Amino acid sequence: MKIFATIDATRTAARAARRQGLRVGLVPTMGALHEGHLSLVRAAKAHSDFVVVSIFVNPLQFGPKEDLSKYPRTFEHDRALLEKEGVDLIFAPSEVEMYPGGAVTFVNVDVLSDRLDGQSRPGHFRGVTTVVSKLFRIVEPDKAFFGQKDAAQIAIIKRMVRDLDIPVEIVVCPIVREREGLAMSSRNTYLSPEQRKQALVLSRALKHVQQLFNQGERRAEQLVRAGKHVFAEEPAVRLDYFSIVDPDSLEPVEQAVAGTLVAVAAFVGTTRLIDNVILGG
Ligand code: AMP
């Protein structure tokens, strides 16, 4: 497994692989890897021949009051996990490698980037789309693998790829959860044992809404009300949003249908967690 910190070396290696007729797969991450990330790596292994995993805690997608400095960095552990999975290349650039002094060019997907997390985290998605479009230009992957866990991110990246004619296939992988239902996240390491229990309210509320939908409820207002009601059982958890939206436009719907996205964000202590479910799925 190669480990590169420079754009040049990574681009050269990925191009050499493609020239040999190998299909290149990219898995962008911020490190602190868990089974959720590894499921993307396994999908990449299954659907491509040369797998690149990027590890970069992208400062551009963190707000000024967010957890950039304390975000978990576990490179040695990540390296060992990826080696075991048979990854071909880790791209782990520094901040200056990705954003040399004077970088003032950004990629923004208008409208969508202001919805869901974009509403509570202004500039977040601009940071995501800027770094992901750079990664696409560096690695030039045939396929790129993302987790359904970040449902708004999926919609926004798909739109960016379409709008900018980027020749990459976006592959979406299901949410990997802990046994009790908590969606895996690098940020779960911030939670105390007590908070981990409280955090189960996210998946519990989503499951409840899914059940109501399966029983025939289609009115988004009723479904949101029922979801929020579950949150009321856990006053220690502060809801940020509970939204029922079209999965592509991220626009709220009045009537839910199979394929509608139910997305939630909430603070457990100071830790912000997100989760979602696709109705009828
Ligand atoms: P991150 O390191 O948080 O930027 O995540 C990197 C990729 O892993 C993103 O595409 C996430 O959606 C995906 N991911 C994170 N957690 C999970 C999970 N629990 N299940 C599936 N994919 C995940």
C-alpha cells in the first residue's frame, strides 16, 4: 500500500493504474475510521481494481466554532485498517498541500447547500464540494463511494457532478449502525456512556416515523410531529432539525412517498449528530 502526501504523486499513481486498464475507486474520508468507512472501502474493492482512500480533515468544511482542532486524528490506526482491507493508495495531504496560500476558488452548489445541515452550518457544504471536486481532479476516479449517513452531502455531490460534467459515478453505501441503532460516526468518540444511550433517540425517532409510514401515514406534518414527539422523551438531546424532504432537491415535501428522505440532526451535549432514513426502503 502506497501512502502519499502530495497531489503530484497521487495523480501520477492513479493515472498509471488507469493506463494499465484498472478501474480507479475513490473513498474520501476525514480519517478516524470505523466500520462505516470500511464498508465504503469494501464496496470500492468490489467495484474497482485500484482503491484510493483519502484522509484529510478539511478545515474548509468546519465553522469557526466547530470541532476542527479536536476532531479525532488516528492515522496509524487508520493506516493499519486500510492495509488489512487491501487498499492500494492512501492520499493524506497536509492543509497547505490542499490549500496553498492564496487559494480563493471554491465550488458551491447553490440552493441545496443552504438546506438541512447547510442551514445550521453555513459554508459547510461549500467546503465539502470544494474539497471533493479537488479530490476528483487529483485522483480522476471512475467511481467514488459515499455513505448514505450524509444524505444531504450525497444529493449535493450528485448535483455538482451533473452540473460540472465530472466523469465519475457516485456510489452510495448504506448506513452502518451500532447494534443498538446508533449510526456510526467518528464523532461518537466524543460521547460519554450516558450520552451514547441518549443518542439512541435519533435512530429511535426515525424508526418510529418509518413504522408510521409503513402503516399508511403519508402527511409529512404528522410524521414530523410524531418524530419530534419521540425526541421529547429525551430532553437532554437538543433537536437541530427533523425534516422530511425530497432526497434529490432536499426540499420539504407535504406528502411522503416511498423514497422520501427523513433527516435529523441533534446535539447530545456539545456533539452534533446526524442520521436519516429513506421511507419505504
Ligand atoms: P467522514 O470521514 O465523516 O467525512 O466520512 C467519510 C465517508 O464515510 C462519507 O461518505 C460518510 O457518509 C461515510 N460514512 C460515515 N459514517 C458512516 C456510516 N455510519 N455508515 C456509512 N457510511 C458512513
